[in-house]
Amino acid sequence: MSNYPIDNIRGDFPILQRTVHENKPLVYLDNAASTQQAQPVIDAVSRYHNQTHSNIHRGAHALAAEATDAYEAARRTVARFIGAASPNEIIFTRGTTDGINLVANSFGRARVEEGDEVLITEMEHHSNIVPWQMLCEQVGAKLRVVPVNDRGEFVWDEYERLLGPRTKMLAITHISNTLGTINPVRDIIEAAHRHDVTVLIDGAQAIAHMKVDVAVLDCDFYVFSGHKIFGPTGIGVLYGKESLLKGMPPYQGGGSMIRTVKFEKTTFEDPPFKFEAGTPNVSGAVGLAATIDYIESVGIERIAEHEHDLTTYGIEQLKQIDGLRMIGTAEQHAGILSFVVDGIHADDIGRLIDREGVAVRVGHHCTQPLMERFNVPATVRASVALYSTRDEIDTLVHAVRKAVNVMSRTCPVERTEVRPSGEDIERTQDRIVQEFNAIPDWEERYQKIIELGKRHPSIAESLKDEKWIVRGCQSTVWLHPDLKEGKIAFAAESNAMIVNGLIALLMRVYSNRTPDEILNTAPRFINEIGLSQHLSQARANGLAAMLEQIKNYAVVFKSVAASS
Ligand SMILES: Cc1ncc(COP(=O)(O)O)c(C=O)c1O
């Protein structure tokens, strides 16, 4: 798109100028998780803190009045942006999750009864599953699920079959955060309304990427988060039709939402205040209004067009990589590119491309039922935004290709990695440190960890059981202890290769040791070979969780030995 002002836009987002991992330019493709903030948004929030901050709605002084004005002006900005009939239809929340919980607890508890049904889809984020599940359990209603087809599209026939006299509520995502599917929500809402079904749209992934007009959609509720629309975290919006909001009981009680309080009885404010108990996130609302102004200055339709071009290009390029399979191939597709590569865990790809400066998300993306539907443990998800470029897509594709090569390469087995029998635990750590310190470059140290992972033996299938899973790891890690002649032999494995490399090192130090040896030995090799600085926080947490579990087993076996 020749007239899209990409250079100016990128210049507005200071974080895009930074580098990561020793001067690699940041290629930020994790926008479905959180978007970055433009300088005008940062400035607006900073100005608010420098000049205006105060509590709102109840102060008698100048700052209180200014802060109240700023907050209520933000509400009007949001209302205009999404086509609400009145600012009274805009409730500020903490985010999408908070908004859905509000509707499930207020509208849901008042209107959904025993035997009723709540409809969701197979592609929902956990935020749009769990609150409804909880509601159904509380009131004795049933949760029904509209399936998706192999392309990741909403299945109309099933939807129409499931819509029935007991259906009270439909909660559906506008755009799937994992598949990128854009749901035809207008038609879906129309069909629901023919059955008197109230509809909530989860707009977390849509609001920054396409024109949203709640009047055109005719949805009953629409929710989104500030941090997914280039605004601050901790602020979000629940839009609700005023007629519905008026009839709903409050969700939380406290200051600001009441008219009168007596010990015998409290009366409540009208919406939106009835649903905003306590001091709200005023600076967040100010930042949200500023980001809406920013988006409007670029034009949401132009943004959508730019992202559509990147999406088409990205899918074409990614599909050229051997063994790569897109998860989510809907015809109506937003800029969320989810994929897996045969034989390589998503976690490993994420970790390796991060070294190239490419930020993506790996995992189940809070859509575990969808992972099950597509029979994958995790995907790599790259997601674009208004500041993304074709060059960034090229860097992503190049980095994924390189990661696949690294993971597929093999190298000869080195005998030094086998622990000589009877070697002292500290001596083993020394040898690991020597081996790693002989490799000057961290890229090559990674390669070594990957190689160790590849050669790490698989454990018996019978040990890959829920009860041996180590909690706190991003990938799945099984750790099974076995006491033999006073020593604990561990069998451990992960479904991610790099983690298997770390396991190989841990096993070399800690397996076949006495409980005392395990408990008295700090894993100093981790610091000494530089793992602490070079592992991501998630990996470091995983490593810490494995170590803790190893030590826990040592404590258990020690106490068993003492009592027998
Ligand atoms: C579709 C969808 N719904 C809900 C959420 C939850 O948003 P938040 O964590 O901002 O409440 C997300 C976040 O990723 C999402 O993508």
C-alpha cells in the first residue's frame, strides 16, 4: 500500500526503535497479546499524572473537576468510536475478562435459570469460557458449544441446531485470538435475536483492527481491552445497551455506585456508575481516549487494509517453509498467523526466533479446547498491527526457517557428556562449566543445549502421566523419581527440545545421587555457564520449577529412609 504512512506511524511508537539480544532490531509480532503505545498516548497519560491527577466525581476542588472531566470525556470518546447511542452505555472495566465476568455475574445470574442454556463456541478464549461455565454451575444451566470446522470457521448448521427455546445467552469472539478467524457476527447476532437470545461479543482482537459499530452489529454487549488497542493495561470497556444495563443488578458494591446507603437498604446509581464501584482507572481512561484519537487520525479502515495485505503476504511466505502447517485457514482471516512445524515444539521455535529479535507468542493462547480440537499442544502465533511491515514478515519467515534448520541438524555424540561413574556432584558441575565456557558464542551454546536435548533419551510412555508433570513449566515436563540403593534415579522428559537439553544437564548433576547430595548442592552451573542471563523468564521459571521438584523428591525420600 503505497500511501500508507508506515514510516510516520513507526516513528510514533518509541519502543519499535529499540533493539534486543545484542543489537537485533525488535520485530514485534505479539500484538494479539498486547499492543505497543504511541508517543501521544504516553504523553497524554504522563500529562494527566503531571497536571491533573485527582480522585473523581466527589471532590470539591479544581483538580477533581478536571480529572472528572477527563474521565467522562474519555467515556464520550469511546461511545463515539464504537457507535454507542449514549456514553451511559460505556462502562469502564479492567479489560475484556473483567467485562465478561461483569455480564456473567450481573445479567447472567439475574436472567439465566436452571435448565437454561448458554452458548459459546469452540474458538473462545478462556475468558469467554470460564465465567460462563461458572455461571452455569451456579444456576444449574447448561453450557453448549458451537464447533469449528477444519479451517477454524464457525459452523452455521450446528449453531442453528443449538439455538433453541432454552438458549438465553450467546457469547462469541469477534476474531479468534488463536486462529485469526473473523466471525460473521452481524448475521450470528441477527439469528440469535430471532430466538430472543442476548449476545455478548468479545471484541478483544477486533477493536484495533477493523471498524466496530455496535449499532450496526446490534449486539447487546461488546467488550474489549485498552492494551490491545495501543492503550494502557488495566483499562477496558463494556458496552451494553442502555435498556439492558438499566435492568441489571450491580456486580460489585462500594463507593461511587450508590445513591443512598442506609444499614437497612442501599439504592444504586444509574448505569454506567452502578457498575463502576470504587475509584476507577482514570489515567487508563485518559490513555484509552488518546489512543482512540490516534487510531482515528490514521483511519481504522486504512489500518484494516494494511493488515490485510500483510496477512495475505505472511500466510503465503510461511506456507513455503517445509513442514509448516497453518492452524486456522478461514476465508475471513485477520492478522493472526498461527502455525506448527512437524516434529518441532512451538516453544523451541519461539525461543530460537526470539534470539533473532522476533517477538511472537507460543503456547495454547488461552484456548486449550481449540488446541485439543486441532490436536496440537501449542502453536506459534505471529500477530500484526498498524505498525507492522512486510520486512518484519520477511524477518519472521527467515528466522523460522533458520530455527527449523537448527532443530533438524544433527551432530556427532560427544562422550564427555556421559558422567563417569562415581564422579563427585561438584566435579560434575565443574565439568559442565568447563565444557560450556570452551564455547565462546551464546548461539553455539544454545546449539549445544539443543543437541543435548535431541540426544536425551525418551522416558517410558507409562511415565508420561499427569501425576509426574512438573507444574510451572511452559512446555510439558514429566519427572519421575525412583529410589535405588539409596540414590534417586530420575527419568525426565519434555516435549520441547531446548527444555530436554536443560533436563539433560540437570540429570547429569542430580540423577543417581543420594537425597543428601541433592539437597546440599546448589545448581551453581546454571549461573556459571550464563543460563541465568540468557534464558527467557518463562524458561527460567520452568528450570526453577524442575529444580524445586527434584529437591522435593529428595526431601520425601530422605524422610521415608529416616522412618524405615
Ligand atoms: C479473544 C480474547 N478474549 C479475551 C482476552 C482477555 O483479555 P484481557 O486479558 O485483556 O482481559 C483476550 C486476550 O488475549 C483475547 O484475545
